[in-house]
Amino acid sequence: MFNNPKLIAALALTGAVAIWGIVDTQGLAAFANELVTIQFTSRAWFIMLTVSFMLFVCLGLALSKYGNVKLGDDRDEPEFSTISWLTMLFAAGMGVGLLYWGTAEPLTHYSLIAEYEDARKAASTALFVTNFHWGLHAWAIYGLTGLVIAYFGFRRGCPSLVGAPIVYALGQNRITSAVAWVCDLLAIAAIAIGVGGSIAMGVFQVKEGVDALFSLSGTGLGLTLAIFVVLCLAYALPLVVDLSKGMAVLSNTAMAVAGGLLIFVLLAGPTHFLMGGVLQSIADYAGNVLQQGFRTYTFMDERIGGWFQAWTLNYMVWWLAWAPFVGVFIARISRGRTIREFIVGVIFVPTGFSILWFGVFGGIGIFGVLNTDQPIMELVRDNVSAVAFFVLQGLPLSSLTIAAVVIAAFLFIVTSVVSAAFVLGMFSTGGDLNPSARVKLSWGVVLGALGLVMILSGSIDAVKSIIALGALPFVFIVMLLVVCFLKVLRHEKVSTK
């Protein structure tokens, strides 16, 4: 373990960020915010162009003859059932975020948009923007990164590393080897920092859920840290068991709880309003998603420009931060599937579920704003982590549904940490598909430390800035990977039947 230079360098880099954050949390947050603002101001166009390009590449591949190419040998069959495959990739990719932002994000956008548009039009726009942040573009980032890794790993016999396609496509020499090594290191940093932020969001939400469930107040940092400790103990066990045993069970359980919660809210809430909103969201999204991918709000006022940076750009680099992690994890569980099957499963199925999720949870929040005098918007401004629980308290069986959110959020955090530690173990051991328990546990400790940094910052805005800081270098790396992939793929001899 300690004879591996990449592992030592990766642990040192991420460990240094964690120590800096623990010693001077606000200093790290301020540094990240300043640097990210500079980059967002000068590179907004490039970030949006990159993510839109990735989506169009995915669509083109799915419709082309290359869609028939298998990720692996032509005789390989999928390792996991389609249901387990979809739940694992979804739980690893977005599970925690959907629970956290399901109601809060549409209402946050609504609070700004309502100042420029009619209230009901603003509600529709707020849902569209939320769906854009969590839809095709986000999953295209994950999907294309995972597709590249899976293709080179299973079809071309390369190590499951971000840098491997560079060496394979451009030839191995000192320059390409050095570039690949640096790409792997930066991918590790992006993964670790991104997952640390998700740990913080999940812990914040679980804490608010426990407060709501037991009618607690003034628990503050004490309860937050107690939940964090329990979380660390919970994800330690899955790190020492086989991936297929640990992740499939956790992911299926978490998605079952989330799916049951979704159905309950849909039936117990104003069903006609929610389903009407979902249908309207599908129409708005289908009609505007492609052009939204090229919007930079250059000619809008500073307030809208600031919102664009704080939300859309932050989300795009957030998905880029997770792309090496989720991409490699998806690749690991996708052997034996065709490129077309991979793209449909990874991009379109989760997008459809996300639209339904935000249509229901965002819709019920918007219903409360438009048709009741509940102080929902005040809570959105003051404590975004508690918004979902406030809405659930207005429905029957609130104790049960709040408990379900707490359980699902906790399980989603565990699955994210377990899968991230697995991928980090792969990256830092030369692409080993089954890294040792010691290596995974080492990364579990680092991820926990980074999560603690984000928790101590006490601010979701600070968490988002720190994640963006870790992800920015990967904007350039992912484009290089796509070029290498297309260069090699065009030599595939495939049947058009």
C-alpha cells in the first residue's frame, strides 16, 4: 500500500485539504469562493459548451451504428440485473441531492423568478430550471465519462483509470504517461472533495429530520456531529465486503424507500395539481432543454448573473466533480451492455425519474406557496435543510414519512461513500477492480475528514464553492477523454443490422 506513489500523493493532497479545512474552515471557504468566482466569470461559456457537447455526443452515439458495440467482449453478459444496475447508478449519482433539494431548489428559484414573472409562470420556470440542473446534461456528464472508462477498460483491456484512454489513444511515452498520472490525481481530488460535500448535505438533512421527528430544538452542532459519527461507523462495514453484495442491497433499499415516499406524497397530496405539474414539466423540458444548454445570461443584470453562477454553473461543475467517481463506478457495473443500452439507461431513465421527483416534491412546495399562507418561503431563506420536512408535516402520517426521508438520506450517503471509496481505491492502485479493504478504509477516513470540513463550514454555499474548486480542472480533462474515445471508436468494425 505504501509503495504506491500515486496513492501516497493522492492521500497527501486530499488530506492536506481536509487539514486546512479543519484548522481554518472559513479561510478555505473564502479561498474557494474567490477562485471559483473568477473562473465562473471568465469561463462560463466554456463550461456550458462542454456539457452541451457531451450531451450531443451521447445522443449521436446512441443513434449511430456504434450503439451496437458492447462494453466488453461480444459474448459478455451483464453482471447485474437491469433493476439493480439502475438503482446502483442512480443511488451513487444523485440520491442524496434529490432528497435534499427536491422541494427546496424549485422554491429557491421561484423566489427570484417571481420578481420578474407572474407567480404561476414563475412556478413553471422554476421547475424547468431545476429539471435542467438535474436532467440530461448532468447525466450526460456522468454517462460519457463512464462510457469512456468502460469502453477502454472492458473493450480495449486498459486499467479502469481516467488517464488510461490518453495513453492508449495517443501512445505511451513519458509525456502521455505524465499527463495521465496528473489526470488520475486530479480526478481523485475532484471525487474526494465532491463526495465530502455530499456527506455534509446528507448529514445536515438527517439532522433536520431528527429534529422534526422528535420535536427537538437548539440541538446545533452537537447532534450534527453525533450523526456524522454514526454515519462513519455505518459505512465502514460495507467497505470490507464484496461490492456486489454491499452496494446492490444498500442501493435497492434506498431506492425502494425513496420510491415509496414519492408515491405516498403523490397520492396523499393534491394529486391533480402534482400530476398536472409533472406533465407540464415534461413539455417545458422537452421544448427548451437543448437551447438552455447554451444560455450564459451574459446580457442580464448582475443579480441574474450571480444566480446563474451560483446555481447552473455550480451544478455543472458539481457533476464534473462527481464524473470520475460516478463514471468509473457506472463503468464497473456495466460490463456486457451495449453503448446504446448504456446511454439510454444512464441518461434517459434517471432524467425521467428526476422530472417526476421534482414535479411531486417541488410541486407540493409550490402548491403551498400559491394556495396557502404557510411560511414556506421564509424557511427556504432561513434553513433550506428543513424545507422537505416542513412540507411533509402538512401531510398524513408525517412521522412515518419524515422517518423515511431520514432513512433514505442516510442510506444514500452510505452508498455514495462506499462507492466513492471503491473508485478511489481503484484509481490509487493502478486500476485494480477489487482494491483491498485497507485501501478502501483509508479512503473512507479521508472522505469522512473532508465531510467534517464541509460540516464545520456550516454553509451550503461554502460547500458548493469548495466542490466547484475541486472540479474545475476536470472540465479540461473530460474533453481530452472524449477526443481520445472518438479517435479510437471510429476504428471499430460494427454491424449496422
